[in-house]
Amino acid sequence: MQYRRLGSSGLQLSALSFGAWVTFGGQVGRTTARELIAAAWDNGINFFDNAEGYGHGAAESLMGDVIADLRLPRDGYCVSSKVFFGATEEPRPTQRGLSRKHVTDACHAALRRLRVDYLDLYYCHRPDPDTPVEETVWAMDALVRQGKVLYWGTSEWSVGQIREAHKVARQNHLVAPTMEQPQYNLLHRERVELEYAPLYAEYGMGATVWSPLASGLLTGKYNDGIPEHSRLADPSIGWLRGMVIGDPEQRRLERAREFTALAGEFGVAPAPLAIAWCLRNPHVSSVILGATRVDQLLQNLQALDILETLEEACWHKVRVVAS
Ligand SMILES: NC(=O)c1ccc[n+]([C@@H]2O[C@H](COP(=O)([O-])OP(=O)(O)OC[C@H]3O[C@@H](n4cnc5c(N)ncnc54)[C@H](OP(=O)(O)O)[C@@H]3O)[C@@H](O)[C@H]2O)c1
């Protein structure tokens, strides 16, 4: 495993981390969840990503249960939660968003479900138009000072909103956001590479990026249709299908097919190649992987070897597909 600093902080996260979205508390049961966390840990992964909204809290409960069962040493791993969407199907106004109340309640609930005394990373899962940024920054600062959160950050905030949070923090001597959690993959690059470009140097922010395989599209598994038991075959998350395949103008499926062919030409599997491509960006602190089976996770970990060994001429060809 390779370890990278979370932006300019002293926290060293594994360059590949593991997340629970739609899998824990949804697609996979306890036995598989336990095997996945064990395999991740055995291969040096030290960051496990979660959110109050994943399975309405069920993903956090399952992850907390499994980590406790595996007896992972608390000082050896990092765990996150995210606040915004709420942990119930129909949240009341105080059960969602980024008000001081919900940020505080959601932190306490995540600590209970994950069975930990503190969250290593705590993200604002989306910006909240109904809460002043100042209120959220004060709430996060309070949780850090209480020892319940170590590093706080944002997920899919605009660069303007992130700047505003830093301004409030600087003016009031509060703890500022350390990291963003944006989507980043070969087919979705603009925010991480262009919009956030000033944030890395100016504020020392790190990026912990999600969906490196575009929900599996970049593995080539959807090249000839939707296989049974795959994420896009799951009717409970049918809304995702349109986003992953996209509209014809975006040519997402065609580009995935081109990318898959290229991986074949290099003699590597497409999934770890796509993940290694994310790792080549020096602003990426950690690429958050998702998997429903241990063999997927093990294949994805080959990204680290590909990163070391693939020739520059090959990366040039990948860049053409990604542009
Ligand atoms: N902050 C946010 O808003 C946000 C949003 C989304 C995700 N995230 C975080 O990022 C994590 C990763 O996102 P993601 O799950 O979308 O990542 P992803 O890598 O784009 O997709 C993972 C899915 O692709 C399939 N897959 C993975 N490896 C494969 C392989 N080698 N061969 C074939 N299929 C493979 C599996 O689905 P199937 O087996 O079901 O097909 C797996 O669950 C999440 O768990 C979550 O922690 C954050």
C-alpha cells in the first residue's frame, strides 16, 4: 500500500480506501461485509468511508459491527461519516441539512452506529442552501474542540462555498475544512482538475475521491448490456442507471468501451487501470473504492502496481480517451 497525506495535514491515509455506499446495508450482507473489510485491512487500507444517509444509517451500523468484530486497533484505522441527507426515509426538518443541531445530532448518531469515540473525518455531504455557512463552520469547530471529530471537510461544494468556509474560519480563528470528497474518474474530471485547482495550494486541502470506476462502467461490465446482480441491475437504485450511462451526447458507454479495449491492449484489467489513472493526480489523497465481492477489491488493488509499471506512452493513450 502507498500512504498519502490528507492535503497539508499530518494524517496519512492509504492511497486506496474503501467505502460503503449502496453496498453495506444494501447489496451485501454481514458475511461479505466482514470479508471485504478484512481483505481491505490485510492489504493496508486504513480509511473506511461512510455516511448517515447510506442505507439510512444501516451502512454505518454494519461497518461498526464488523470492525468491532475484527478487533481492528482504533489507532490503526480512520473512519468517516457525512452529514446532510439524514438517516431516515422521510427526515423532518431538523433531521437533515447542515444546521448546528443536525450536524451535532448526526455526529452523535454516527459515533454510536460506528461504535467509536471520535470520527477521523466528518464531511458536509452537500452544501445546504438553508443554513448559513458560518453556522456550519462553528458547529464543526465545536465538534473538533470536543474531540468528537478530528478533520472536517466538504463533499461536492462549489469552490466559492469552500472559500467562504475558509474565510469564516480564518476570521473567527476556527478549524477550517481539510478535505473535499468529489466524484473523480476518467469520465468526470472538471471539478477536481479545474474548479478545485486553486484550493490545493491556497488552503492545503486534500481530495478523497469517489466513484473511480463510474459505478462500474469503467470495468467494461456494461459494454454489452446490464449483467444480473450488478449495481445497475438493482431496482432499488434504478435512478442511478441514467446518471451512469448518461445521454448519447456524453458517449459514456462508447468511451468505456474504448477504454476497455485500451486496457486489453496493455494487458491489464480495466478496473485497476481506471483507478491507477485517478492515483496519478498528485492532489488526490485517497481514491475511495467500492466493491461487492472480495475478488473485485483484490483486482482493484492492482492499481498500485499499474501506477508503478505502466509506461508513459500508454498513459498518453488513456488521456486521449479521458479528454
Ligand atoms: N461523497 C459522495 O457524495 C459519494 C458518492 C458516491 C460514493 N461515495 C463514496 O465512494 C465510494 C466508492 O464509490 P463507488 O462505489 O461508486 O465506486 P466505483 O468504484 O465507481 O464503483 C464500485 C462498484 O463497481 C463494481 N465493481 C468494483 N470493482 C469491480 C471490478 N473489479 N470488476 C467488476 N465490477 C466492479 C461493484 O458494483 P457491482 O458489483 O454491484 O456491479 C462496486 O460496488 C462509496 O462507497 C462511498 O464511500 C461518496
